[in-house]
Amino acid sequence: LIVLDLPWDVRLGACRVWMELAKQWRAMGHSVEQFSFSEAFPGVGATGYSFSLQRIAFVRKAAAFVRANGHRFDIIDALIGALPFSKEELGFGGAIIARSVGLYRLYGRFEESVWRRWPRLRRGSLAGRLFYRFVRHRLWRASETAVRKADLVNVPNAEEAACLRDEAGVTSAIIVQPYGLTQECRRALKNAACDPAHRLAQKRVCFIGMWSARKGAHDWEKIIGHVRAQVPAAQFRFLGTMTEAGAVRSDLGAGAAEGVELITDYKPDELPALLSDCTLGAFPSYVEGFGLAVLEQLAAGLPTVSYNISGPRDLLEQRLPQLLVPPGDIDRFAAALCDILLASAPAYAQLSRQSAEATTRFSWSEIARDTLRAYETLLADGHHEMKNATSARLNISENPRAAAKRSVICTLYEGDYHLGLGALVNSLHARGFRGDFHAGFRGELPPWSREGARKAETGWLFDVGEDSTLHFVPLCTKQHFNNHKPSFVLHLMERYPDVQNFFFFDPDIVVRADWDFFERWVSRGIAVCEDVNNYMPRHHPVRQAWKEYAQKNGFPIRQEPDKYYNAGFFGVRRVDKSFLESWQQLFASRAADGADLNDFALSDFVYPYMATDQDLMNLALMLVDRPITAVGPEGMGFRPGGYVMSHAAGEIKSWRKRFVWEALKARAPTAMDKEFVQHTQNPIKICSTAQLAWKRTGVTLGSAIGRFYRRAGA
């Protein structure tokens, strides 16, 4: 059941979100109904004072509808504030979702800034101001109640999730789901577009959106003036303003309004033709949920300049960062428009192509499927019965224990690295992870596991405290395990289609940060950690060689980070699967070149300078347009100040060290050594009490020696 206190009108961006999702869910065989303003107040116009009062009254009508009909539904997906009741208050046995299509807190913050930004605006009558202040207050209260009583909150961008957690103190589960396009819409936009040379010649700037201060209405007069000063032939087309043309022209002023084409209303199937002869898009919005207008214009091949806000930033930051401008910086916004209007034909054609490519990962069918799966997981976790279920996953959870159930952690080990495996698992358990660990291995099971391990279909299972299981997965591959990492994680993705997040840790790592940190980290993109030698800019000769190799072998470069990352840890969401696939393909390509994947080193330091799995991982990150979220070298303890992990990089691992002997050679016990010893006993006991006492004594004496005895020159 969809519940929203707005008219069920395709012209409204908020309604379009539910309309598109409903269409996809019905195609999957599910039953979807809506209770909107149109059902609550049939035949009533949604304008003026009465509409505001009816929105306040809507919540009671919606509650009455749910109490009478709730037994027919498993899920209620409601606009935040439209149903500010708990399921207990409604007598509802399913799950209630509070969905944002633009967060009330962020929108309210902008509304409070309007008079400061544009002090000359007319403020209206005192009675009107008091009335709308009362309405905003009531709607705000309903929204605050809704996000606290919902079973889950669905938001379109990470900034909204952070606002709800950090400012509103919401403890319910939160997922982040963007918006998308259907294949039919994408195809129509592409097919209608004129050729790039013709569009560039038109010098036409397009804006899509309701005419309002939030959408930049009061910036347009100056934007148009600045652009025409540089490009006198520039034209402007405003679509879907849903405001009388006279009011728009009044806001623009006589000079700017001249030559502006206003189309206040259009049908969705008319949009491809309306965009077909435009040169570029402009979107000076101050706050958005996601920005469907930007997505549509980009898909039509129109480079779209936008204020740098959440939503448009998610679309542009990785592939087209030059199109993002600080909010309110009219000079830079106009300059960015002029740069495109005055571009050469080849440069414009390339930018147009990149714009369309930037949208390919935003698909309504995938988003609808992911959302439905997340909802099913919520129902399963809450022990609800569900009539129409698929499978599910969440992006961000209400607490680390619940989040861990929706994540899989894995590693690869052989030989005495089982000692590192045990310390890794213990450290993760100590930091709050509860869920499934998967250890691919060659050889025998660890001595510490043999009594508790039980045979399973794909290997052995070993219980780790409460609510956690260590899966031992025997592997037959001859590849060096460093070269098998992407294949192993991809295998687990296939095996666990309902899981969203996958983490790989080398078995010589211990975890220092709470597990909640990792869950939030990976929700922002591909999670990695910078290596010891972490700076490798795009013009570095090695990175240039990688680019040449990629282009020669048909791998297009999508982004160019300036950091070099360590392959001992990475976290990926299912939506970032292309990174793992690219990494795997690079291994296959190097094998075709003659590299031996059974060895640690794939080659000497010779062109194209891809000697290790780590080099290939860094190149793989260049091949995908997925966001990268990284911590510095301190994240693995390579530099002081770390708090995330400790990594025993190097040949002498913590479990092999003779701490006193190493200290006498001016190598005192490291933080990693101390943390390894700390995590040898609980819940997995990887060494005896006597061995632990010996190691602790060695660390203590080694540390004491290290304070007074240093290698000469150190």
C-alpha cells in the first residue's frame, strides 16, 4: 500500500517515484494500491489554504483506511509524515516504511534561509505568514513522529540518512535507494535526440522543474544575464514550471525574460521531443531528494550543470565533477554553462556521450527489486508473515548486530595463517560483528577448530560465540590466494543473493573500529584503505602505463584516483559488483600475457608495471564509475593515529615473531603485535594459556627493550 498526502499526479516528481516503483512491482507479480490525497479528497483541487489544511487532516483519513484495510497488505510505503503512527496503533501486522522524496528537515532548513538569501522578496501578509508557519509546524511534527515510529526509513541519498541519524536521532533502520529510469524512457530520450552538432548550434539551455525558490527561481535573472553577456545567441527553455507564465516572467525581469520559452506543463511522453534540440541542462536547485530532472537530461545526452547538492552530486561527482558548482555561486554556474555552449564540436560530442553513460547504473527495475528485497528482510527479521515476497537486503541498519546479518565477511588462508584468521575473527566479534565469516583455505582445518567443526555441504561450519558462524570453504584453485580474491568474493555474491555487503580482510589484519563503522563506510561506496606509499597522481608514469595497457586491451578508463590503495581489505556493496568483475578480468588479461597467477609476483617491475594483485586492484578502480570511499594509511596502522585496523604487512607475521629477539635487533613489538596477542583467546582459543603467557611476556620485555635499544641511526 502506497500512502502519500499529495495528489496522484504524474506531473509531480514525488508521485512519479511511487508510480514508477508500482509499475515495476506489479510487473513482478505483486499487488500495489495507493491511498493518496486524490483518494482521501476526490475531486478537490490541491491549491491554496484549503490544501494545506487538508494535508493536516489527511493523516486521520489514512489511519482510518489502514485500520479498515490493513489486513490486505504486507507493506505500507508512506511519504514521511503522511502516516505518523506505529503499526501497533494502526493494528497493522506488516511493516511500515517512511519514505523521503526530499527530507523535511533539509527542506525546512532551506525555507528558513530564503529571506536571508533574497531579502527583497515579498513576505506576504502577516495572516498568511502565521497560517503557513502553523501548517509547517504541524507537518514537521507529523514527519518527526513518522520517522521514529516507522519500521524502516527509505531515503534517496546518504546526506538524508546521516541527517536522520545524527540530527534527528532516528534509531529505526535506514536504507538509501536512488531513483532511476526505465529502459523505455532511456531509449526514447536517446532516439529523439538530435545529433550533437545540431544541438550545439542551438545554444539552448533547458531547465526542468517547478518554479520555486528552492529550485533556483530567484537566481535565474542573473544566470541568464551572465550567460547572454558571453553568448548573446543563448536561448532558454523552461519545462514543467507549473506556474503561470506571467509570474515566471515577473521573477525573471523584463530583460532576462525576453526570449525565454516557457512550457508550464507537459506529459511525460512529450519530454524526449522537448529535450531533443537542447544543448545542455541547468539545475540551480538548493536542496533535492535525488533530482530526476538531472537524470532525464543526462540520459538525453545533455550535459547538465547543477549546484553541488546531494542527489545531483550522486549522478555527477564521479564522472562529470566539472558540472557541479557550489550552491548559490551564480558566476561559476553561468561560466560552466558558457564553457559548454562555446565548446568545440568534438568536445561537446564527447561530453554528451559521457552524460548519457553516467546514468546507466540508475534503473527503476533494479531499484524496485532491491527495495522489495530490503522490505522482505525487514519482515523476516520482525517475524512477520508475508504474502508476496521475494528476497531482501538493507544498506544501512539500525544497529551493528542487525546490520551484520546482512553482510558477509571473508578471507583466504593456508598454513599457519590460520592463527591470523583466528585473531581476525576474534577482533571482529569483539567489535560487534554478528553474522557469517567465510574462510577459503587449502590444506587442513586449524587445530583449534577440529573439535567444534561440523561437516556441511560446502565445507565445515564452526560456531563463533552467539549468532556467528565461521564457514571453512576448501578451495582447489592453484592460484596464489592474492590473485583469487575477486573470484572468491564473486562466488559468495552468487551463493548469497540476499546479502548486500561483502567485506574481504587479509588474515593478518585485526579490527579496531566498531563494526558499525564498517557498515556505514561501505554504504558510501567501495571501501578501501590507502597503502604505505599512497600517492600516485593521474600523471604518474606507472598510472599512465596502466592506462595505456587498459586502452590497448579494451578496458575504458572511467575515473582517475590520485591515491594508491592496499588490497588487504576492501568492502563492496552488491551494486559495486562491476569493480570485482573488472579486477577478475584484469587477472585473465595478465594471464593471457603470460603472467603466472600461481605466483605472488605477476611480473618484475617492467612495463606495464603491474607486478601484484594490488596493482591490478588499483587499475580495476579506474575502470568503474563507482564511488570510492577511502581512509588514509593510518587506517591499517601504517602511520600513527589509526583507529580502523592493524595490518601485519611484511614477511614476519605477529604469530611468528620472537618478540625479545626482534627487539634486540631494534624491532620492538608493534601495535599489531600487541593486538594480535590480545585477540588470541575469545571466543576462539587459538593458543594455550601457557603459550599466551609466553607471548605476553615476550611483548612486555620486547617493548621495554625497544624503549632503550634502537637500531643505529633509527
